[in-house]
Amino acid sequence: MSEVHGSLLSVKAEPMKRDFRMEMCFLLNTGVGEKRTQEFHGNSHLSPGQSEVKKSVHTKSPWSDEENRQLELLVAMNGAKRWHILAKNFANRSPGQLRSHWKHCLEVKESKRAFTEEEDAFIMGEYNRMGSKWSVIARKMYKRCDLDVKNRCKHILRQLLREEQAAENAAALAANSFDMRPNTVCA
């Protein structure tokens, strides 16, 4: 076995000669090899290296009231799962668009109510305890979306920061107060 293996290693292979006509044909997408490639792939309207790309028919247009009602009805009948099946009922919406619109717009209609002081205290307590785990905090609250909880917490933190800065500025002004009367020279 080692004799055969050793003899195979001692044989030197000749370098392949390059056919520059084929390289030029490939670069220009014309010539000898193109017809054969098209016949093989069955895409006579495409040049070599191109592939057919299915164009998306999904739109990024605003949701209509009719689409909202249809989505609410389908979710009520089938549940908020298997979005790819629900998407078959919409001509121009992807499963991801359905899920996102349901989760962030339709499902949370009730969560758009104003936050109470108790909810604010709960959010800040949980944020101080476990950090920015918005979905975990939102699950502990009644019909609150993780995005709304995050936005409310950031709002409260900004308010606290503004209040602290205002208090610091007031303290600095009080400490550095000086006499505003004009200087008079006594003779």
C-alpha cells in the first residue's frame, strides 16, 4: 500500500493549458459556451451566472380598515399562530407583516391606555431588579406590550434625569450666587 502511495506522489502532473477563448467568452457572456449553458439550464432568456429571482408581491403600504378587520377575524377563528397559513388570505401581505401588525397594532389596542402610577412603580422596580428584559416585565402586567413597557421606562428615566439636572443646576446657582449690585468705589 505504501509503495503504491509513494509512487503516486512521485508522478508530476503537467499544468493544464488555459484556453483564453473560453475566458473571453465567459467575460463577454457570448460565444461558444453560452448556448450549451442555456440548453442545460433551460433558461434561454438568462445569461450564464444569472438565476431567476421571484419578485415579491408584498407591499409596504399602510393597512386598510378592511385588512384590519379581516386579520382580526382570521386570528379570532384560527389563533395568533401559523401566520403563513393566514397570509394566504391576503394578496399582498407576507406572514411576517401579518404577525408584526397583529402584535404591535391590533392585539395591543387595550394596552394603549395611559399608564398608572402603580404601573410606573412596577416597571421601574422590575427594571432595577432584572434589567431591560421588556417582554418578561410586560408578561407580568395586564395587557401591556413589551414595546410599550420599554418606551414607558425610557420616558420615566428621561424625566428623572431632567429633574436631577434641574436640581443640580439650581444647587450650583445657589452655591455660586454673587452680588449683582454694581461695583462702587468709596472715596
